[in-house]
Amino acid sequence: MSELPMTVREDGLPTRVTIYEVGPRDGLQNEKALVPTGVKAEFVQRLVRAGLPVVEATSFVHPKWVPQLADAADLMELLGEAGRDCPVLVPNERGLDRALELGAKHIAIFGSATETFAQKNLNRSLDEQFAMFEPTVRRARDAGLDVRAYVSMCFGDPWEGAVPVEQVVSVGKRLFDLGASQLSLGDTIGVGTAGHVTALTEAFVDAGMDLGHLAMHFHDTYGQALANTHAALRAGITTYDASAGGLGGCPYAKSATGNLATEDLVWMLTGLGIEHGVDLREVVATSVWMAGHLGRPSPSAVVRALAESPA
């Protein structure tokens, strides 16, 4: 099996992409079981050793809202100096204060493309979220930190339904222009399709966004994550969020099931001859190990296939 998948290149695709691993944060935040801090630390360390260039470690959100990540400070201390290179999600200035105290170098903010989700997730209106994020981003940049901006509900919202492309572009641009270095467009409930991905990417480019500043964050709720990734590759996107083993969802959107599995993404990229720098077998072994701690099998098709096949 070591020679599989066979590499068949496709014209017009990027030669290399960056996989932004979100398993330790976005993956574990929706788990019913509380994972011990030491296990989380080993999870991050194993993913880094597997060659993933970016591993988002945790979130400094209030424990009341995401109890699974209540040990964020303990985790970062356990990770030590290496942990400072792992991005952390900060919801507001209080979260930023904690990240700064622990020496974080990279933070992410999490905005909404829709009014209802902004109210439910941020307790702010669609417009009020920018005033909340502005001082957080400004202080982070003044302290020399890199800032990433997530936008959720870019392809559909469980309460509002379809989300106009122009609304997503407007929100995304406003968040990015606060001072972010990258904008991650989230299909939070997994309803996006390939043509929608193409149209949204083209709309951002038409609005003046550089493709190098965009990332895609797909969920596989409707089995569309890889098809959507392929559409984004054709459109020129070179950064993709993924979660080891397909872990994850959103605690504020119950229809948001698992993220695009890192292993499924790596398998497709390898087959297309696109460089990614990730050791697939190491990630699979890590996901099988984590599944043991979670007490359930990985939802990733590639993890299931490789875990049962000879090396």
C-alpha cells in the first residue's frame, strides 16, 4: 500500500498547500468526554511531529461555554516553548490577556457572517462584532502577534438558511481589514457545494482580496468536503483547515458535525501530486490513538481504511 495513492497531477492546481490543523481545538471542543490535559498535549505534539506546519492548540473562551477547553492555560504551560508557536483562539480582550500572559505568538478571532449566529455565538449583533474584535486585534498586533480571522456560516446558516455571497464578502473583508493576516471561510454546517465555493472565492477576489490571504474550512456533514476542497484548489486557494481523524463541530450549531479529516485531505493531495509535508501514517496512528481515548472510532474514511490495511 505504500505506493498508493498513485500520483496523477492535474493542470491548474497549486503545487503546494498548507494544512492548518484544528483538531486539538475545533476537534475536541465538541466532544462529550473531557480529555485529560496530558493527552491533549501529546495530541498536539504528535501532530507537530507528523509534519503539520500549523497546529491550533486550544481556545481561551470562558469555561462555562466550552468546558472541554477549560484547561487552556494548563495545556499551554505543559506544551512549553513549543506551544508558543501554536495558534490559540481568543474570543475577546480577556482571552487575549490570557494568551499574552502565556507568551502566545499567534491568535485567531472567530466572527459570524450572519446575524443569528453572531447573537448566539458572540452575544453581539452582526455589526457589533467588529467593535468587539477591533481592540483585541489592535492590541495583539501592537504586541507583535499574528492574527487569523475565522468567519462562520459562510455557506449557509441553520436558522437563516442561505447566506448571500455579498454578505459573506462584506463581513469577511471587514474582519480581515481589522488587521488579520489570513481569513478562513467556514462552511460551519457543511452545506456548501463546489460551485458555491468557486463563486464565493471569485467574489472575494473581485472585492480585492489576495488569494494568499484566504483559507477554507470545510465540514463533511453532507459529504461535500473533498469536492469543495477540489473546487477551492482549482480556484487557487492554498490553505485548508482540517482536523485529525475528522473530529469536531461547533458547540453553538448542533448541525455542525465533523470537520474535513486531515487524513482524507492528505490522501487526495498526495494523489494530485500537491506537496503538503505531512506524514500520513503518523497522522493516522495519532487519530487511532486519540479514538482510543475518546472511546469511539474515527469518522475519517482514510483512517478506517489504513488502520485495517497492511502497512
